[in-house]
Amino acid sequence: MFDLILRQARLVDGTVIDIALKDGKIAALGEVTGEAHEVRALNGKYYLSAGWIDSHVHCYPKSPIYHDEPDSIGINTGVTTVVDAGSTGADDIDEFYEITRKAATDVYALLNISRVGLIAQNELSDMANIDKVAVRDAVKRNPGFIVGIKARMSSSVVGANGIKPLERAKEIQRENGELPLMVHIGNNPPNLDEIADLLTSGDIITHCYNGKPNRILTPAGELRTSIASAIQRGVRLDVGHGTASFSFEVAKIAIKQGIFPHTISSDIYCRNRINGPVHSLGAVMSKFLSIGLSLPQVIDCVTANAADGLRLKHKGRLSVGLDADLTIFELRRQPTVFTDSEQQTLTGELLLAPLAAVRAGKWFTTEQGKAEHVFDL
């Protein structure tokens, strides 16, 4: 007896299958026979993928700067897993962990290398905040919750310290089992070339398509040599849209040259969720459909690629034994005006509409699904 069977779910490659779930895991795929406590008929009408993973959010509710509730940016919008990118440091990671246990959304954290986290914009301007022992102890206290570390490497954050916080971050990484390292890029100093030269395979550059002068493209619109070398070494590109860190122009030029994102993330928190330009992970994904990525490419960026980048081996794919995290959505032909962080607009023809999610085998209708009464029984 299964817990839940989803009948005739349409995958992004067009195939239609049944999916059976039991004890919070995917139990069977294909033409599923047997009974279940609950059956949902998707009738080949609705798309289904592995649960969407937003690998860059801010959802520590007590953060004085960037805060939100995990379920407001997660399960309510079809996102089954979120990774908070540095809202908390060693001083408040334990409290954040306790808060996340009450969420329906699965929450993980990238630990800010500053022990005080994002209590101010300049958390790396005082090198004393980068306490290696505090980081080590926090990681030991929270195995499985802390999935990496975060260093925000822009001038407003590091002050006069330049590249030093990133050098310290790489030391911390080496001393903690080579945890994934996500590096925020923004205004210089430090210069992006200095940053890129320190990065190694598996490190993540977030805000990869920002429109600031210290960006991945040269003034002539070519990829910086340092970034090309970093990508060849296995450094990953993450979108991290955010309020001030995504440019349609930069993304279009880069993608036209074959510089694709490994992961699409939102950098969402309450203000840019409510007021824009982010709104939701689904909205950010829709922007990339408008720029020219295919539906399978976009879905890979929030499922398999996201899971691989943060070593979430039990997520990101439709495979027996993995977490029963799924997102059910429509791809609608609906002309929509999108806005980037530079206040530039782009009219897209396709819109992703997340209507429901399954997290650990439990069905949740999204806010949009509820508003449209899609799955009313």
C-alpha cells in the first residue's frame, strides 16, 4: 500500500508516467499498479518535476536586513527545498535551525563566514568576525543542515579588507571537509579577477549575471578571461537574481555565447518577493525561458544541478529511493512583462505556474493553485 500515487504526470520531455510515494520517498515510477491511501489524477495535463530547489534565499525571520518565512518563499510557491545563503553566522545558526524545523519546506543553510551573519551590510569589514573555530564548531553542531559556506565579496561588505575575507574563506573550506563555497560578487574592490583566481572546482559564483561594472563580461561584451578559466576549473555559475543583481542584457549576451547558469536561484526575501523584481523562483525561471533557455534546461537548473552543486544527493531527480519532493506546474502561453534588477523590461510569452508541491510525500497546493481552485476536490 503506497501513501500517494500521482497518475499520468507529464514530464518535461513529454512522457507521461505514474509516480508512487511511500514513507517520504519515491517508491515506484512508470505504470504503477497497486493501491494508495491517496490518489491524485493529473491526467497528462500538468507537468511534474523533481521538487524545485532554490539554492540562494534569505529566510531567517529574525534577520534585521534580509528576512522572510521559509514557507512563504518555499512550499507556498512550489519550491520544496530552500538554501539560505548566509543570513546567519556561527552566533545565530542554532536558533535558525530550530525555526526551520517548524517549516513544511525543507531548509538548509550556507553559513556566513562572519560569525554575526547579516546583521549589517558590512559583516566582513572586521576580520575579527571571521572566527575559524566558531565556524568549525557550528558545522559540527549542525551536520546535514549547514551544506556550505558563504562569503559576500563586494566593497560594501568587505570595507578595506579587499580579498582577505575570501582567502580566509578558502582556508575555512579546506579545514571543514571542502564544503561548497558560494561567493557573492558585486561592486569592487575586490576586483572580480582577484576573486575568480582564488576559486576552485565546485565553488559557486552567485549573481553571475549582475549588471554592475565588476561583472563577468568585459566592456566589449566578452567573457572575462579569469571567469572563463574559473569555469574550466569547475567553478559553477548561480543566478542569484535579487533586488540589485540581475541584468537581462548581461544574461542575454552571456547565454548567446554559451555561458549558461548551472543553477537558477532567486535571492528572495520579503521585500523583493512582495514588491519585485523577484516575486518567486518560478518567476525567475520564466525569465530564462524568455531569454531562450528550454524548459528542460530551466528545470535542470533548479533540480539536478542545484542538488549536485550543494551535494544534496537525496534530491533533485525522479528516482526510486530519493526524497518524495515534487513540483506540479503548468507552462502557460501568457504574455508577461518581466523586470530585471536594472529596471529594464522584457516581454515573455511563456509563464511557469506552480500549482502544487509534494514534500516528503505530503501534498501541498500552492497559493496560486488555491487561488485558481485547480485541485479542489
